[in-house]
Amino acid sequence: MKLLLPLLLAFVGCGMSSASAACLEISEDQQLEVTGDLSRPTFAGPPNYTDVRQGDAPEPAYILKLHTPICVTGDEFLGDNANVDRIHLIDDGKVLRQWLGKSVSIVGKNMFGGHTGHHHAPLLMTVVTAAAPSNPVDPSVAMTTVEAFYYALEIGDGASAAMNIVPEKRGKGPLSAKALSAFYGTLKRPLALLNVAQLAPNQFRARHTFESHNGKVCDGSSVVTTREEGDLNLIDRIRAENGC
């Protein structure tokens, strides 16, 4: 029976030497279970492996960004005690598409170190199974994300507030750092968070007050919906109540 190796094979302590670290010895008859965030970027392939816009063939690849880096050894291309935080996954069974953009737990086999232009991470392995992580993010604890968002707005710090927003909405639009700073940084009376109450596992009501730069007083609330992104709870949308 093949041995299913645990995920936590990284260095045990900061002061330890690489020789004393617990590392995975790569061999063909072993399997590895790891958890991370799955993406499918497109890399530049032959002839120059530089840029698809300059005539290089596009090479999409499944890349798993590990939640916890692992230490591997015994591969001629990786060397001894290599610290790996990304894995190029070979999906012979076509099981990974549904996990794109999500956290996923992967069991894989046939591990080897990247050594050609077609290998897009330090370690490669073939996927055996893919499943939801055994310890998923608990959306009920996302209240801390909501509180941190409004505490940043209290001091007009749009950049810090935006870090609590899902990535696709923090770059531009009303939830971007620029927009949040422009509004909440110019208030006549700064926003004050009164309280946050949970409405559902990933939904909260935040009560707050502020006075705008033109003298309009807001004593209102907003319904904040969060979602899981990897191992984080982030704000997906905010619906203002009471007109502000």
C-alpha cells in the first residue's frame, strides 16, 4: 500500500539547520497530500519561453500555491532540503477545473523537480484526487474582517480597508482604496463604528455614524456579505441601509 504522507513536512524551527529539518524524500511509490489555492495561469512556451505576444506558444498550467510550504529532498533537480511553496499539477483525470480560484486539498503521486521550460513550478506531480480542505474557513468568524474594515474607515485609511475586500473589487470602483480614502478621508466628522451583528454565517449588519464634508449627518447601517478566499474571510459586497 502506498504511504500517504502528511502535509506538515517543512522546517520545524527557525533556528534549525537544513540537515536537521524534516523533509519529504521524493520517490515514485509515495503519495503526497497538500492544500493550497488553485490557479491556471498561461506561461510562454517555445521557441523562446519569453512572451506569448512575441510568438511564443501559450502553455496554461495548473499551479497550486501551498498554504504551508513543504521541504523536499532526494531529487536531482531540486537538490537537498528544498523549500517548495508552489506545485505544477498534472491533471490526467481532468478533475481540477471545478476548483479554479478555490482552496483545494490535493493527493498526488509521481513527484519530480522542475527542470525544463515546460515546468512552471519547483515541484511537479500528477493529481490522484481533489477535494475540499478538511479544515475550511469558518464564515461565522468573518465578523473580525467586517470590524477591521470599518475601523480602517474611522481614520480614513482606504488602503487598509480595501485589503479586507475581495481582490476583484479592491482595485477599482466604490470599494477600491482610492475611492474609500477619497470619501471617508474627507468627512467633516469621521465615521464611528457603533456595532456589528451577525445575521447569517457570512452576513453582518454594521451600524455607524458620520458627517459628510457638506454637513449631512448619517446615522445608518449596512449589510455586509463576506465570502471565503483561500484561508481568508473577505468582504464581497456592502448594501447601505437608511440611505447612507
